[in-house]
Amino acid sequence: MKRRTLHSLLRPLEGDPPPELRVGIEEKISRAIERMAAASCDRIAVVKNGELVGMVVLEEALQAIGLTRGGEEVSPRDG
């Protein structure tokens, strides 16, 4: 199975989030979901080479790995 990273889920960044709400662009989608869950938030900033490049929304990250917030399985999104 291909390792899925955050590239395909990037959205424009809104604001300047704290360091604990940031994840590297090469991280697995599951790692971003773990960080959002730990911080009880629904979006996380994405960085590349120390620069903010966008954000990922929890709902889209869950869909990308075949889940929804309620735990119901769905088809993973292409990307």
C-alpha cells in the first residue's frame, strides 16, 4: 500500500497556529489525525522546511484514509 502524506489534502492556511498544531508535509495522514485528536481541534497547519504551507482539515483527513468522524467506513478519496 502506498504511504499517503498530506500533499493531496492541503488548503490555504488561516492565521498563525502554535507549534503544537503543526505537522510536517511528509508526515502520514494518520499522524496529522493523531495530533488533531490530541489537541481536540479539527484542523492542523502543515509546514515544509520550517515554512507554513497550508492546513489540513480533520474531516478530509479521515475521509482520505477511509473513515468519518462517527467511525463509519467510506471509500478513500483519490489523491
